[in-house]
Amino acid sequence: MKTFKKNWEHFETESKLYNHWEKSGYFKPEVNPDGKPFVIAIPPPNVTGKLHIGHAYGTTLQDLMIRYHRLLGDASLYIPGMDHAGIATQTVVDKKLRKQGINKNELGREKFVEEVWKWKEEYGGEILKQLRAIGASCDWDRERFTLDEGLSSAVREAFVHLYKKDLIYRGEYIVNWCPKCGTAIADDEVEHVTQKAKLYYFKYDTNFPITIATTRPETKFGDTAVAVNPGDERYKEFIDKEFEINLDGVKRTIKVIADRAVDKEFGTGAVGVTPSHSLIDWKMAEDHGLSKVKVINEYGKMTSEAGRYEGMKVLEAREKLVEYLKSSELLEKETDIENNLSICYRCGGAIEPLPSLQWFVKMKPLVEKAKAAVKSGEIEIVPKRFEKVYFHWLDNIRDWCISRQLWWGHRIPVFYRKSANLEFKNQNLKLSKDDIFVGETPPGNLDDWVQDEDVLDTWFSSGLWPFSTLGWPKETSDYNKFYPTTVMETGYDIIFFWVARMIMMGLELTGKIPFKTVYLHGLVRDEQNRKMSKSLGNVLDPLDLIAKYGTDALRMALIVGSTPGQDVAIGESKIKGYRNFTNKIWNASRFVSLRVTDGDLQSGELGEGKIADLNIDEKLLTAADKKILGRHEEIKKTVTAHINKFQFSLAGEELYEYFWHEFCDEYIEASKDQLGSVIARKNDEAILKKEIAAPEGLAMTNNTKKILIKILSESLVLMHPYIPFVTDAVWQELREFVPDLADSIMISNWLK
């Protein structure tokens, strides 16, 4: 005899269900071969990563959409994959080797990269297992990695295309340099933190007539001018004059220039121009023809241009120079201020603006198409207010530094002929066409060529993700059928890093938009609306929460109460509440199943009763029947409308309230009287005979059973995108006595 277990046991049931789904091929778009494509390419998590609560949130949103459209009959494809994460992965493996007493530089590039691949194979797949735990119904046979053969080919194709269109160039320019990571990073990878600082007022030497103010006196060894506002009467007599200075043994010629960028109210209204260590000053130097002197190197130490300070770390040099200024009576005063410190988004180290020979993508020529795609509505951003953020970034965009001084990543596909006899790091692209080759394999003998040492920014390869994962640049069947993708769901914090670049790259390289909708979610915060951090001790590990409360409870807690583009607060009490909801679904389903089959409520054994069909006799409907059936039709329409408008929280709230309070608390209670005593007192032969002799009573009983199964089974379908595990577990129980139910709720049909 089949038994309906008393309790919902998520821990042992969820993994079994997931494995069954995957083995049955339910995650493949071929489940609905004639359906229209609905495609989401997962934002590829870093290969170094561990599933955090933000991953769980985004994955749940993506999977909700995929499961909904699969039920609609769409050919739904959820593309999984990982990002090689250049800086992060190289750092992790470098640390691992150092603990073993192995120096990366002594090991050499080729051997080091081999070590990274070994690490990737050993640890890199962990996050994919974790994505399975959250219920991500990805087509794992289509899994991609940004360094796999197909995507590497796409990266080379993209680079060559952009280079041939003169959209990629190499040149010396001031970049954001991370001494700790040893590489340049892009403008939008720089984070800013408020810090307490000192503003120092001083003169270079006693012969210089102007006092300047700066928070970084150590950079003043690289000053080649002092800039003042042309409308500042205090300094008009000095404009265009040159002065010879001696700053603690470092001699320079300083020219006083006029520039409207200078704020008369800040400090003394006069600023030292340090072209090699400030983007603003670099531009000023270009406008005024100033020389550029580099006094800080790639290791964050002072160069020979700083005289006796050579080799000192930046902060050490600052301290020593301030001592000198005080002892020489050149320091007029110092004040406490707050300013923003630029730090690396990966390691948290201080960024040094430095001139460096790097590869860049010209962004301006790519901007207009990207703006037009959103302005025209061809691409929709949800929520719409983020369009302003998108346009602002595009309107103020600078060329994108795409080269990184790393070994792990896509090596830049540029080769230089050795016979050109140029120092590799100093060479430029003013070479003859015969001395440079851009592409996969240079002509002739490979030994005659040397490849560029740098690798491409990780965002370059991930910018191709929506189409490279489908086979581009080849005209594959997947590319032809599933591109453009449908929705890009990601956090609002990477609209610059990634979303805008995908749009620009997609339009330039494929001639098509990469996706039709951008859905932006917020950050996950704790119950007090604080950002989660280890220092606060409020970090929630989704795998621990899944083990404790179940995947369905976590998914529901993440979705209900969330709004596109807004941060969402979550804590264990909320998750526990939705664990109670999954238990409610199980218990109500158990009760209904046993009642319908004339089973035993105590033992949980299903009876012999079957539901031949779900055709309801409207003539036998009670007031309670009519009320629940009417509300059920309303809920189907309301939930569908909300999901179609990306209002996932509203749909979830409706389902929760409807199922718990209207179906369980009201209708199931009403049904107990309508089912009569046939089940409740089936051992009382006299009453049983009396009931059998009452055809109308039996007809009403059967009608009530059909209504219970109809409402329950259809409610499970409505809830499945949110809570996939308990809904299919109950579905499998219903298949024991209800005809024509699909083999899995995953491949059933959404309610029309």
C-alpha cells in the first residue's frame, strides 16, 4: 500500500528530485521543441567563488523565470558557466604556491598557468554543485567556461574585429594601477572609501612665491607646473612665468598656468600639477604641453626622480617629506579633512594613477548604438529608473583599458617580429605591417615572433557571454535559434562593468542586441538592513540555510519582499516562516490525498479511491465551492500578470495568502462537512449503508474531491517556479490516483 509520509523531509528529498530532473532531460529546451525560445545566460560566477546569499538571490530569480516559461511551453534555455576571474584566481593560486615555498616568477609563466588549470579542475566546479543546490534548472550539457576553446576563439575573433576597425589601440596613458595586484584595472573597477586625511599647505622652496595645498605631498616631486584659476586675482601676475625650484634636492622648472578646472576655494586656489599621477593633471599637461615625470613606480615605491627618497614606500616618503618641510619652515599648516581613497575592487589595496603602455578600446564609437537600443525600447531595463544611470555612464565614458599584467587569462593575440629589435615593454605600434601580426597564428616561423605578454581584462571575455556561449563566431544551430537571449538578470552594481559592455559588444560584433530585457536586483541585507560582512558577523551562508530550512524556504524568503533594483532584507526568522509554509503545503496535500482516496489519516496509507476525471458538476456546487473556484480563477490571472510584469514578489505574496488562508484555512475546512462521514466514519456500517443509499450525497462528495484536487494540483503549478521541490514531491504523490498528470510538474502546463 502506498503511504503519504507524515512530514516534508526536504533534506533527503531535494537532491533526489534534482538528480531525477537532470537525468530525465527536463532542463533542456528540447522539452518544448516547438516553443518559442526563452533564454537566460547565467551571470558566470568566478571560478574561485563560493555560493553566497547574493548568488542565491540572483539564481532564484533567474530560475523562477526559466521554470515559468518552461511551463508556458517555451523552449527555455538556462545557460550555466563560470568566469576565469583573472586577478582573483591568479592571486589565490599564487598564495597557495607561496605557502608551499614556490615562487611564481621562478616557476615561469607556462608552469604557473598549468598550476592554475590544476587548481581550477580541483576546486572550480564547487560553485556549480552549489547552484544545483539552489535548484537552478540549467542545461548542464551546455555549460561554458570563459577560457574554454570555444570562448577563447570568440575572444580572439572579437579582438581582431575591433583592431581592424581601429577600435583597439595601444598607447601610453595614465591608468589605475594596483601595486598589490601588479596590474592596471579599468576605471569602473576602482572603488572609493571615505578616509580621514591631512591637507598640507607648503611651498616648494623659499624662492617660490605661491603656497600650494595637497593631500599627497610625496607626488610633488613630479610636479611640472602650478595651476590657478584665470579669474583668481591673487595669482594673475605669476601666470605664464617659470620658476626654478629645489624640493629637498630635487630640482624642477615649475611653470604657473591658468586653467578653469582649478577650484579657487579649495586650499589656496593653487594646485601643483603632477601629470604622471593624476588623470586631471595628465589632461592638463596635454592641454598645456607640460612634461610628465614619473616619481612612483609599479611597486608603489618612489623612483629615482624623487632623489634621496628613491625606494621608499609612498607613505614612508610622505612622512619623511613632511618632516623636511617642517624643518625647512616651508610647511605653513596642515588641516584635517575627509577625502575619498581609491582602492582596488579585488584586493582593497590603494590605487596609484600611473602612466603605462596599455591596450585600449575606443568607447565613443560604440556608445551611440548602445544608447539607441535602450532609448528605442529595443532593450528594456527593469526598473526603468536605471536607464538614467546607464545613459550617464555612457555619456561620460572613457576609453577602456583592456590589458592586464597577469598570466592567467586570454593572452592578447598580438605578435611582434623579433627582428624589429625593440625592447618588448617599450615597443609601440608604429611598426611596419610586416613587423606586427594581430590574430591567432603569425605567418612563417613561430620562432621569429614574440607574443604580447599581457592578458585581456576578464570583462572583455564576459562582455561576449550572451553570444559566445551559443557558439559565436560560428553560425551554430544554438546561436541561430537562441540569440538574442531574452533576459539578462544581474545585480544593479555591475550595470557599468558588464551590462553596458555586453550591449556594446553585442551590437558591434553580431549586429543584434544581446538580450531584450535587463532585470536588475539589489543587494541582500540583514534584518536590520545592514550590509552583510564578516566583521558584523551577520553573513548568511545559503548552503547552511538550505540544510536547515530547505531550498524552497530560502527561495521564497529571497523573492517575497524584494523589488527590482532595491536591496532586500532577509534573516533566519523570515526563512523559518517560509519553511512553515512548505510544511503547510505538504500537510494540506497529505490531508487532501488521504481524504480523496479514502485513506487512513493516522497511518498515511492511501486508499483505493481514484479520480477518474476532474470534470466538476456545476449543479452540485456549494457556496464554498463557488467562492474558491472563483478566487482560483482570479489568482491564476493575477499571478500570471504579475510575473509577466517582473513583479515576482507580488505574485509570491498572492500565492502565499491564497493557498494558506483561502484554500487551507477556509475551503479545506468547509470540505470536511461536504465530504460527509463516508471517510471519517467508514467503519460504521450502518452509516456507510445510509450514505451509499444517498446518491446525491455521494455525487457531492465526489464533486468536492475533484475540486480539492483541481485547486491543489493547479496551485502547485502556480507555486512551482518559486518552490520547485515540495511542489513536485506532492505532484508525484498525486500521480498515484489522479489521471493524466505529467510525469513531473516541471513539464506540466501553466494555467491559462
